[in-house]
Amino acid sequence: MRRRQFMSLLGGAALAPLSAKAADGCGVPLARGDGWPGGSIDGDGLVDRGALCGMADRLAASDANVHAVLVARDGQLAFERYFKGADEVPGYIYGRRVETVAFDADTLHNMKSVSKSVTSLAVGIAIDRGLIRSVDEPIFSFFPELSDLRSPEKDRIRLAHVLTMSMGLKWVEATPATGDDDNDETRMHMASDPCRYVLGLPVTAAAGQEFFYNTGALTLVSAIIRKATGRPLDEFARENLFEPLGIVSTAWGRYRGDTDAGGGLRLRPRDMAKIGQLVLASGRWNDRQIVSKAWIDASTAEKITATDDRSYGYLWWRGQARLNDRKINWIGALGRGGQSIRIVPELDLVVAVTAGYYQDYSRQAFRLQYGVFRDVLRAIPPPA
């Protein structure tokens, strides 16, 4: 990205929406028979469509690599806009390559770590049905075949610690800085037994004491769901989460037979918004209780202090944004590269964003990604 154009987006109010009249049809969601009704040109007063269109037009005219922005409010999809941008796609033989993609409502997008929060919903369904007794189960109760790895310190690890990233095991997360090989995520995927690899790592802190982001935790969760339900996570989620939500187009990769719960899910942005609406509505979609309210409340509540002034629940982030000199609380599913579902209960709001900043961890890239959410907040009329 050319620095001048990038910084012009970030200067002052970042992507501050323009006070513009929306062009007819700009960002109006169409009825597609997927459970979201079509929107109206005036937005039914749910959003300032002119402001959102101004923001989206500026994104489209810039070098910003944002792929989609969707806004749902009061249970309705109120705004959706797709863009063209660079994305990682499978290589011709192996690995990944970068290609320019014209995104639309039917394009499956890599969710990266948004997959973790979706997995949390599957865990909740399994607990609701008594397939997993509780989050207080010792981790080795799920892995008796790995009992040789037990120690007094590791015996204190509960499922709750796995879900809150507080197992206390040494872990080097895969990031651009660690490269493709020098990290535990790659070594785990190469291991003959990924769960043994994770639970065999040395202890660095008492379980539950410190937040330490660990994608290896999701390898354990995926195996736990398979063991508890008799089905791989992707199949269990398809039948018990996606199909009840009317989500019919997905892809979820596997490693060595287990679903890649840490980052292998691909969804359409409209279906990301459904996941957010499900959480906002305490586990209900179209008058059907898909996940219990008790699990939604427990999993999205603050459990441990995380990083960057945020906290963490059971695979869900919690944070705050400032709007008109007051703090707004949000619940989020966040994935590498700019994938996000943010839920703002007090505004009855869901914001779904996809982007392609997979290898860009710069301050400017993060500011631009968060700026989209901030500008959506500014386009929401205050409660009556």
C-alpha cells in the first residue's frame, strides 16, 4: 500500500464517515432466502446509511484491503458492502498464494481465529445436551491415553482453562514474526499426535493464573468434542449450529482427522452476522433456542484479563469503544487479518468485517481495521 493513501485513511478521524446522502440502493441488503430479510433504502432508521456509504466509498477508493462490512441492528441486516482486495488462496501445488478477489455475498472467507468463538458455541451445545459434563472437568479426563504426561501442575488444568487460554503451558503462537516454521502451531500440526504435543509442553504458570494466547488449546477442544459427541467438530457444528441458523455454505479444514478449530473455518459474511445475532439474542434465532442462554451468558462474561485492555471469556473477547464521551462494551470474535464479529448489546448491534491483512501486524493496519468498527458506531442513531 502506498504510504500516502494509507495514512490519509488513518489521519485524524481514521475512516470517519462523511455526512453524505446515500446513493439509492447503496449497501441495501437483498433478500436471499437465507433468513435475513431484504433491507430498505432508508434503513428503517436503524443506521445512518449516508454515513456508512461514505465510509464504504472511501474504503473502495483507497488501498485499504477490507473485503466486506456488514451491519445488523434490531435483528435486521441493515447494511452490507463488498470490495475487491488481495486474499490468500490455496497454492497451485501446496501452501498459499495471494490473488485479487472480487468479493460478494456468496464468497466464503477465511475466518482465522473467529473459528475459535464459533467452536465455543459448539462446546456450549455439547454441554447443554449433557455430552460434556461441565467446564470444570479435568483435561486429562478427556485424554486417558495421555496419562503419562500428567504431573501435579498439569492435573490442575480444567476445560475452563483451555477455553480461557490460561492453561499455563509454554507456547509460541504463529505470527509473521515467527515465520512459517519457528512456532508451536506449525510443530503441533506436524506432530503425529497434536494433542500429545500440546499437553507435553512445559508448565510456565499455574493453570488459571495468566492469559496466554494458545491456538493449541483449540486442538484439544476439537478432540474433546469428537470424543464427547462421536463426531468431528465440523460435522457436529453443521448439524447442531449451522443448519438451525440456515447456514448452508461452509468449509472447515481438518488436521489428522480433527477439525481445525483454531482457524480453519470459512464462512460467508452474512453468516458471520448470523453468529453475532445468535449471541446478541442469547442463543436464539428465529424463535428457536439453538444454544442455551446460560452458555451465552457464561461464555461471553469476563473470565480473565487479556491483552490490549481487553478481557476474555470462553473463547470470546470483550472490549470497550468510546462513543460520544461514553464507553461502549462489545463482545467479539477476532481473527488474524482483520476478520471480526463484534456484538454491542446496548446498541442491539452486530458488525461483521472481513479483510486481508494476514501478514500485516503494523500499528497502521490494526488502526484501520478497528477504525471501520468505530465508524460504524458513529453511524448508529442513539437509542430513543
